[in-house]
Amino acid sequence: MVHMSSHHFKKLWNLRNTDLRLLTVLESDDEPLSVNEISRRALLDQAWVSRSLRALERAQLVERRKHSRDSRLTLITLTPRAREILDESRPYAEWSEKVLLNGVDEVELKRLLDRLETNTQGLLNALESLPKQLRQRDAKKRGES
């Protein structure tokens, strides 16, 4: 689904999923945002956000300006064209979601998504402890305590 949606957004509006995500973050706030704040809200790496914003700026979908009180800080805003694209794309996104979820019970879907979130957190926790477990296993193999 993500691949199909990405393909259509790229074809219709020349936007990647990440681009759309950044534009949506900017649209959700009436005030200009810093790259750091956009990165935090989009849950994306700041370097990735910076590169993506440069491409969006070249496409004239975002504008940069200096903060009025802190010249070191750059703020990002949407251009009118970006707002038009978001308005144009919203019905497509709603339609595709409706088609995708046709016949899917919302309560069951929420239960499954909650389970996946729990499992994902469990996997992350297991991965974090894995190096420690491997070191302990290797130490036992070498006869260390």
C-alpha cells in the first residue's frame, strides 16, 4: 500500500512520502518551525529533514527565513503552492484509505495495531540487550565468569 501510494503521490504531485510528511507537519502549525522541531515532530533524523527541506525549497514548496530574535535559527514555512498541493492530495488520501480499509473492523484493526506496537517495543528492547547477551555468551565459551 505504501509503495502504491508513494508511486501515485510522486506521479501526481512529485512528492515522496517523506516530503508529504514534512509538509503536513508544517501545515499543522500556523507558526514557522525550526528544522529541529520539524525533525522532532516528524520522528525523522535531522540531517534527513534538512536534505528533504532543501529539495522542497528548490521546488518552491517551503521557504526559509531567519528568526527575528535569534539570527542563528532558521525557520521554515509552507508556500501557497504547498498548501494547494496538500488541499489537492487530501481527498486522494482519504479515498485510498477508505478503499484500503473496506471491510476491516476498526476495533479489530486498533487491537492489531496496538499488538504490533507492543511487539515492536519488545523487539527493540531485545535488540538493545542482545550485545550484552552475546558478550556474556562469548565470555562463557572462553571460560570467563
